[in-house]
Amino acid sequence: MWRLVHDSVAIRDNLRIRIGGVDNSCSLCGFEAKTGVHLFTSCRYTLKVWDELSLVQILPSSQSDTFGQWWYQLCQSLNGTALVSLDLIGHGIWCIWKARNDKVFNNLIWSEFEVASETIQDRDEFRNDNETSRNIVRLPTNSSRLCNGCWQVPAPGYLK
């Protein structure tokens, strides 16, 4: 996300600017110049993904010059009230990026529904993994585990 906000992702428009001679049409929809703003906010393919996720209504228009401006507008419009949506949008951006890379590098095409399904699955796995890890982290309750500063393998169920 940081790289997107700072316009440093290796998408065609950035490559065209840096090295020249690169076709900068969008690899997902085949139209407009491929920029971060286009890829994640106004690409026809991406808009269908956002629609599958029922997020089109809360997204700001793509009139922004940069992805960073669009992201800022999004955060301002949500105003801390829809963090669940922001979470889903973040995972959606990641899955759109994976779908784009699969098309560019492997000539594999994901349907918009597949990207939306993958987005929900990724988000749910992330939440479950974080909840699970919070539940298993326990601190030792006795000092018998200390060995005058030497490291020991933790007992089953404990993390160091």
C-alpha cells in the first residue's frame, strides 16, 4: 500500500516514464493508460470487482491524479466509521494486484467473481490467523524457565 500511495509500483505507466518504449494500456481492461489510479479505481475490470464486493457505492470517484489522493479521499469519506470496508478494500487491492500479475506474467485470467471471492477469503484468513495467534501467546508464569540468560526451547504452547 505504501508503494502505491507513493507511486512507486512497477506498473506500465511508471515503467514507460522510467525506461520508455512500454505500451501503457491496462492489462486488465485493455483501455486507458495504466496508472495506479486507473488500475485500482476506474478500470472496468476493477469496478466489477468492487461491485461484486458491494463497495462501489462507498468508493470516491477516480478524479484523483494519484492513488495517494484517492486513498486519502476514501479515508476521509469513511471518517473512521467503516473500518470493515477499509479492511476489505485493502484486501481487494491486493487481490486485484495478484490477478493483474497472473495475467501479465502467466497469461492466467481471473474472473471478477474469482477476485472478489479471493478477497473475502484472504480477509477472513487474515482475521482468523490474527485471532488465533492472539489466543496462543502466553507468558511463562514461573522463573524455572530462566537459565541464567541462556536460550531454551519454549515449552509446548509458549512462544518466545
